Amino acid sequence: MSAPADPTVRRRASRRSSSGLTLIEMLLAMAILLFAVTATLIVYDESWRFFKKGRNVVEQQQGVRIGFDHLVQDLRMAGFNHNPDGDAARPDEQIEAAFDTAIVIRADFDARDATRRDTPELSLAGGSFDSVSTGNDEIVVYALAKPNGPNSHSIPLDVDVVDTPRDGITETVTVGVLSLVHDNPPYNLYRITLSGDSTALQGSRAGVRTLVTENVMSMSFRYYDSTGRQVNSSFNLATVADDIGGLDTATAAARRSSIRRIEIDLVGLTRDPDPTWLDPQDTNPATRAFRKFRLRGEVTPRNLGLTGVPDLPVM
């Protein structure tokens, strides 16, 4: 018959079994938990960065496409019904200004709007012209500008905009506060229409600005005549001195009237930089870390070179 167990031994064993985790076991459990939490945070951080990067790129592409589509849509209308009766004395031009980085066009944009097509057109007729189909608000500028400056450029135009009714004499209008040399992006793309107020036709007050899209790196235009020759052949984007412009000198007006096709180049930037990437083709430290999205295309406005038919004299 075996001897009875020592009650002291039984008590020690009971204490060991009910004491829970040892210090080593607790430290090991904490290390495993810390590892799991760290791994989860790393995966979350990578997922968030990937999501933010994707959203950044999507926003950029959408913004550039919106701006490009607006621009193309208006350029296709360039010159529409600008001279309905074919009056040779009318100074209105289908392309009022042609810069390498900006453009000004005229068209009867509201022709199908029953409530707007005659205002202010009816009040402009009756002077030198029996029929006027475009108001000041149908002279449309597309140009870039920094939202908070500096914007040191302006677009001078020779246009008949002041008198009611129209007298056929042009006035020099200046649309200012623009950036025509794109060496300090990002910019906003604006659609600007001339003001209906004849007292507000200088500087930034010369136009009503509508924001089309943000975060644009650059915009440029190449103009071609009916033979395929580039009209703005010098195409120096670092200066506006060689641009065709908007003044009515004989040479500039002839170059604008010869335009039949317009090539557009629009480059957008992401809103935020990519911390893991540098653009190997971009030498500007301010924009190297930003993803770019470029859209190129050409427009052949069907109305360029066309006018209305002069009325026959009544016999």
C-alpha cells in the first residue's frame, strides 16, 4: 500500500496550476500582439497610400478631360454665324486672337437659345450693320492663370464692342491677369467672355471668368492653314513676342484669317506629389514628383473661312 501524498507537495502543485501566465509567456504574447498590430498598420498604410495615389491620378485625368472637352467643343463652333449677311466692312473675326498658349474665338454660341439669342444682339444692330449675331459675351477666351498669382500677362484685342448700335470701329480691349508663359505651374484653366459693360473692358475686369479645371501644367496651340503649313511656325513657348496676337495689323489679321486647323496640347498635374516617384523627363524640381496626364488632339472648325451671303440690292 502506497504512502499518502505529502499535503505540502499538493499545495505547491495547486499554486503552480492556478498562478496563470508566467512573465516569459506574457512577454511572448505581447510581442506576438505587437507584431500583429504593426503588420496590420503597415498593410493599412500601404493600402491607404495606394488608394490615395489612385484617387490622385483619377482626379487629375478627369480634370484634364473636362477642360479638354470644353475647349474642343467651343473650338468646333469657332466662327459660326459671325457674319450672317457677309458684310465685308464688318471687323468681327472668327479667331480674334491666336497665341501659342491662349486663344480667343467668336461664334454665335446662343443661336439655339430662344431666350438669349437676341439679347443683346438686337440692340447692337441698326447702326453700320443691319444684322448682328454675336454679342460681347460670345467672344470667348481660353487661357491659364494662377489662382493666387502672380499673373503678369495680358491679351490685347482689337474688337468692336463699345457702341450700341455697332459702328464698325474697333476698340482695343485688354484681358489681363493671365499667364501666357507656363514656367510656374500649376495653373487654372479659365473660359473668359467679354463683359457686356462697355465701361469694364480693361484688365481683369474685361471678362467674366469661369473656372474650367484646376492643376494644369501647360496648354499650347499650333495653328495650320489649308495647305497644312503651321501659321505660328516660330512657336517659342518661353515668350509671347513671336505670337500672332489679337491686334488688327494687316499681317496678324491675315495670319488669323488663314487658320483652318488647330492642334491642342493640354497637360495636367496631380493635386498631390507622389513621394515614391520622380518624372525623368521633368527637370523642374517643383513639379518632378507630380504625375502628369497629357491630352493632344486637333480640331478643324467647319465654319472657319465661311461667311454669310450678302443681300442682293432691291431693284
